[in-house]
Amino acid sequence: MTTPEGPRTDRTYDAVIVGGGHNGLVAAAYLARAGRSVLVLERLDRTGGAAVSTRPFAGVDARLSRYSYLVSLLPRKIVRELGLDFRVRTRTVSSYTPAERDGRPTGLLVGGGERRTREAFARLTGSEREYEAWQRFYGMTGRVAQRVFPTLTEPLPTREELRRRVDDADAWRALFEEPVGVVIEEHFADDLVRGVVLTDALIGTFADAHDPSLRQNRCFLYHVIGGGTGAWDVPVGGMGALTDALAAAARSAGAVLAIGHEAVRIDTDGRTAAISYRTADGDGVVHARDVLVNASPQELAALTGATPPAPAEGAQLKVNMLLRRLPRLRDSSVDPREAFAGTFHIAEGYQQLAAAHAQAAAGELPAAPPCEIYCHSLTDPSILAPGLAAQGYHTLTLFGLHTPARLFERDNDAVREELLKATLAQLDAHLAEPLADCLATDAEGRPCIEAKTPLDLERDLRLPGGNIFHRELSWPYAQDGTGRWGVETRHANVWLCGAGAVRGGGVSGVPGHNAARAVLETRRD
């Protein structure tokens, strides 16, 4: 929980941080631990940004990770160096993808040991070829992860320096130079297997497998390098446990966290800055040597009086649910407790993804909306009240793909409802009972389900275009104008420490770490 604190207007802080999301809190903790005076201005009544746990259903004691929900890109060094009381758990199953082959329900279970995974591939595809290709492909991405991930908290390498560090011409070509669809089609023959691989390139990213912009490659890269392994882990206690730990670390080091304080303007001469803010009780101004902006590039431009860049369009549907029980599957060979423990892929075959993208690009909702689902409470039941857990209740998190913000502009509420209905119908096609029969109800008898579109995220979290990465993801190397750490702006003492920084996006803390490092390098006194 965040307790009320306030800024002192009679002093000049070493650093003022605009925005108390996880990156801002990382920066605050590092700077305060280095002996700097730090003030965080957060417009909401809580810190955490999109990495929070909430009880969204009235009268139900279930703390859901409402927006961000899994952890991969957070370096262990940040947890260790800041002394965070925060843990993650590994999921026992990587993924399950239901399918129908020869008129019978089946599926692909990845996880539970090498033998089971090999047998699952053979059962689905009729041979071990796809499993062996899977091993080769993810062996390649694993080697890239080991070499690239450590660079995220170092000064930006040049493209050539990173290429030499990867030291694998085929991997470099596959991930950095050619559309990721090329390497997927080179390795895999089965349409469903191809689709499962491709999904990591499409999270919050509206692109085709062969998009010449390679935005899908950048998304794919960040989804397979986390921790040097590409694993996506469950935050114990929910995502709010991370930001609560970060807030505690920042505050214990001496940072002041001022909630309900909205920064509205930054005036700077490059040496010191005046930050104007607004509260429910009136306006104020504080001064600082450095300002770190934990907000989007658009918000940074608005604060500094610059022309904002065009927003990057978000493209996802986020659905939170609470169930009385997990639904039974048509594929009776798989226990629902395993299927939902990993990533449960729905309508994500390779051709299905291509069709969904084409339909959405034409301004239509996908006929078969692709999505992926996972159950947090199977790995970490602590987010449920003991009574709910004892009764078999579970959470479900659904993330829909290929749903660009433009589709919701005509009527956000109506399109949200239409898309949610169509998405759940795709899931129901693989269940032995309707999901609606398994939903819990809140204190007022309403089903425990909520959906968030890109427009909802733009309204609730000020994500321009509803883009969960603040902008299109960047390559993790230096390009013209990126600066030494990828957090620099046109003002010498204003830094971008949010997801829109180079190497930002996802719950990583990397931009916060890098902005703090940049400030400490620049201000050695």
C-alpha cells in the first residue's frame, strides 16, 4: 500500500520522477540508495502503473494482476541489488494448444518433461520431426538470449557490437534481418506448431509474420530473451507484489512518493528544472537537478512543450476472470490443471493468425479471434482468499491478439462485447462445458469477468493508442539519436525512464535502471 507523502517546495531535489509505475520506482530506489534526494510524483492514488494487483469483482477476495501479469524481462540483478522481497515461480507446463485432427479432439502439450513433450508432438503430427525442429529452433533462441539479455542493463551496444556478441550468422539473419515468418517456415511444417511459435511475435503487436517493418521480429526477440532463457514466470502474490516491493525499497532508501500529484509541466534550462504539478487541493512547483519521466514519449512531449510523436496503435484484448472451477476439456487426455497452467492457445494456428490479421487490417473483427489464456492461481494460489482456494476457485487471464484500436473507435462498448463473445466462443469450441457455467459471480450476482480494449487502456492508464509498450518496440542496440543508455532526451537533464525508452516494454525495470545509471554517470558530485 502507498501512504500519503508530499513534496517540499522549499528545496531542490536531486531527482524528480514523473510517474510511479514500476520503472519509476526502480529509478527512485537506485537513486535514493546512491544518496540522492528523490521525489516521485504520481497522479493516481497508488503507485504501480500497469503492474498492479486489484480486486476487480465486488465482494470477492481475489487479487488479480489486472493489466501486466507475467515476468520474464526483469533482471535478477535488479531484484538482488535493490533487496526486493519478491519471488517468481516457474510454470510446470509451457503451453497447451487444443486442436481437432481426423475428427477427434487432441492437442499439443509442451512441458511436463522431455518424454511427454516429444510424445505430444508425435501424437499430433505423426512423427518426431516437429519436435526435433522445435529443439533446434529454441536452442538457437536460447543461445541468443544468453548473449543479448545481459546487454539490456549495459550501455547500448552498436548494431555491429551486438551482432558480434550474438556470434551466429544464421540466428542474426533469422531474428534481426528477415521477417520472422521466414525462419518459422524454414523450421516447421505443421500449421499449428508454426502458429504457436509465431504468437510471441504478436503480443500487443499488430503485424503479419512477413511484415517488412520487422516489428514482429522485435516483439519476438523480447519475448524469447528474458532472463537469458525466455521463460515467463508467475509473480508470487500477483504483479502488485513487485511494485509494492519496489515502493518499499524506494521509500526505505529515502525517496518521497507523492500520490495524487499530477505533473503538468517541465521547464528546464538543461541544468535545473521546475516541475509544475496539480493536486486535489491546488497547484505547486518543485525544483530538481534531473527529471526522469516514467510515462510515454507523448506525455514527455506534452510536459516539455514539444510536438508529440504519433502514437503506436495498441492491438490486444485483456480479459480477467474468476471461475468456480476449471472447465473440462474435449481433449480428455489432458488434465485441465495442466492445460491452463501454461499458455493455452486458442485459434492461433499459423493460417488462422494470418486470416485474423488480414480481417482486422480490413477493418473487420477477426471471425476467429486468436487469444491465449493462463491460470495464475494454479501456480500461485496466494492471490485467492483461503476459502476460495479451498472451494476450487481459479483465476483466468485471457490476452487477445490482432485487435487494433481502430476496430473499437466506432463504439468501444459494443465492439468490446461483440469481440468478447466471439473470443469466448472460440474457447468453448474446445471445452466439454461452456465457460459461462464455470464463472463465479460477485456480491451482486454478476459474472466475474471484465474486458479491456486498447481504448480502455488509453483511458485508464494513459497509454497512447492503447499500446502496452508505449510505442513500437526498439532493437536493443544504438541507432541515431538513442544516446549512451537509450533514455536520453533533447534536454540534458530530462530522461525517459518508461517503457518508451530504448529496450523498454514489458515489466522489466530496465529503463528505470538505465535512467538511474545515466543520471549517476552524469552527476558524479
